Amino acid sequence: MKGVHAAIVTHFGPDLTVDHEAVASEVKWLLAEGVHGIVPNGTVGEGGSLSREERREVIETVVAAAGGAPVCAGVSAPTAEQAAVYAKDAAAAGADGAMVLPPLLYRADERELLEFFASVARATDLPLLVYNNPLGSGSDLEPELLATLAREVPMISAFKETSGDARRIAELVNLCPDLDVLVGGDDWALEGLCAGAVGWVSGVADVLPAQSVRLFDLCTAGELASARELYAELLPLARLDMKPKLVQYFKAALDELGIGGGSCRPPRLPLTESELEEVRRAVARFSPAQAHG
């Protein structure tokens, strides 16, 4: 999980069925722009609105388009049984890993969390990327708890940390030096990468992939002055990542740059005019040519 992994949007046609041709084109473009891996069926990918069959078909499309690049599929669900089914399907579809939140709709305690992740791990040979997103899941997996999960569940190989507290990256790196720690929030990517994260699961990379990879490279090389300058340009868009309408925002940004994002499935509705103006301001300095690197 080293590098920049694009948490891709799922494209839909006019009837809101999955547009697999557009998904494949998206993946090929992102990889051509230098992105290191693809994460389908996550929050940005509207995984919660996809049926089991659609989830599997999206992964099959992504794997075929990725041409061997790493694919880590979202498998989050309210129960371990459901997440395990999605993980099995992801493996059958050719994914390289599975990204999983704590159980949705229920705030589990430590004992229950251990059993939840262990149950998912027992169901698949895929390595697990444990995704901490307190706002998205209702549960906050603090570093000590994540370290406990990693000790008890050997299939856990990586953490996606999205609490918004960059201090946790350094703590996780120290507690779990053998695991990949990834930044999960776009508006603290520079802080997280400089604190020791080896990767970044990014929505901004959907829109500005070459710039996102450049930021990662600058941080890795310790060229912080240049990294801060680039980061300042990305932040207006990156700050939209931590809002409930992040999917609409990123799809609208793709539309604004002529790349194509399209509609979301309900309950997500189109952005208001004031929200669209916020997107326009965020990408105003980037022309379509600049979005392509």
C-alpha cells in the first residue's frame, strides 16, 4: 500500500446503472497519471449504494483495467458476515486487498471489534486494510486499539487513518513498524506523510492525480518547501474531502475540469448552486490540461 491510492468514484449512466466503460477509463487514466493503486467501492465509490453483484462487477472491471496495479476493494458492512461475503467476492474478482471499516450502524466495544475483524480475516486470504473513520462509521479506533487488532489478527497488514489527528500517524508508525500506515484524509496529507505514513488513500487524486503523486514524491524526498507550495494549491479541494457531500464534490470537480464525474445515487442529491460555486473556486486554477499533469 505504498504510494498514492485513488479512492475512485463509481460512474453511473443516465439510469443510474454502473457505467463500466467509464469506470475502466477512469482507472486507466489515473494509472497513466502516476497513481500507484486503486481503491474501489469505498465511501467515494458509493459502495453503500451498490448491490453485492454490482460491487463484484465493479472490482472485476477495475482489476481488468488496472493491468496488475494494486487494487484494494472496500468491503465495509454492518456485520462481519456481510463484510466477509464482500471480501470473498473481492478475492474472486481479483482484488489484492480488502479495506474494511468497523461494523457500521453499531458502536462495538474492543472485544466485539476483535471478533468482527477476526471473522472477516478468517473468511478470506486477502490482506486487510483496517479503515478508521470515526465520522463515517461511528467508531474511533485509536492507535493502541489498532495495535491490539494487528497483534490479534495477523491478516491485518495496513491502517487507513482518517480521524483528522495527524499525531496518530507517528504513533501508529511507532506502535506497528511492520504495517503500512496510510493517510485517509486529504486535508492533512502533507502532515501525515511527513509524520511517517507510507501511503495516501485519496479522493483528490481522482481529480488531480499527477499533482497528488507529486506531493507524495516531494514529501518522501524531504523537499518540504515545494511540498507546502503544492499543498496550498490542493487544499481548497482537499478540504471538501472531510464533508458529508464529498462524493458530490469530487464528481462535480471532475465535471468542472471536463474529465467527467456525473450523477450520484440517492440519497445523495445534486449540489446546490452555492455548493457548486465552492467546487469551482477549489479547481479554478487548474485547467483540464493541468489536471492531466
